[in-house]
Amino acid sequence: MAIDTSADKPASVGSKRAVNARYNVLSPRYPENGAWPAEMRVDMLAAYLDFRSVRELALAVSRGDAPSPTSSRGTGRSREAIWAKVIVDEHVAGSRALRQNLPAHDLAALV
């Protein structure tokens, strides 16, 4: 699912075509005060999830590797996708739990 900010569709609905050109120019953005906000735009979410670019995040969302937007803000052409930090944290925690069920390794052998 591609991230689409058009007024015709909700933020969580999109097509499988190329990611909106607007996202190709945005870079990940870190909060100025070091505190992550409760709701994040796509550029801040890319930094929070440690993606190299917003485009990389958009592709991860379309593959289901990153959470879909939880809401949108604005109207018309200024509408933008928003992610709730709590939902993003739950998505990440769920994928980590799956990875923790891997076979046990001898930690002493890794050192």
C-alpha cells in the first residue's frame, strides 16, 4: 500500500503505483528537543524507525513491513498521513517478539 495524500482517499488507502513524488524529496527528520512526539508525520517516522529515506519507509509500508498511517491531518491538498507513536511502538514490539523465538545461541561462543 503506497502512502497517498490525495483528498480523494483516506491516508491508509493507496495504490501500488509509484510513491508520491512529494515523499521522494523528504529526508528523515529528528525532533529538535530529542523527544519523539505522540503523533508523527512521514519524515519524522522515517527517522524514528531508522529508515534512510522517506521513500524507503513508504515502500516498507506498501510491503507491510512498517505500520500504515493511523490518521490524517489537514484538508484537501494539504492532507497528510499521521502515525501514532503508540501504534508504531506496538507494531515494532510485535515484530521483535517474532524474532525472539529463534533458536537459542551460546552467547559465550559469540564473544
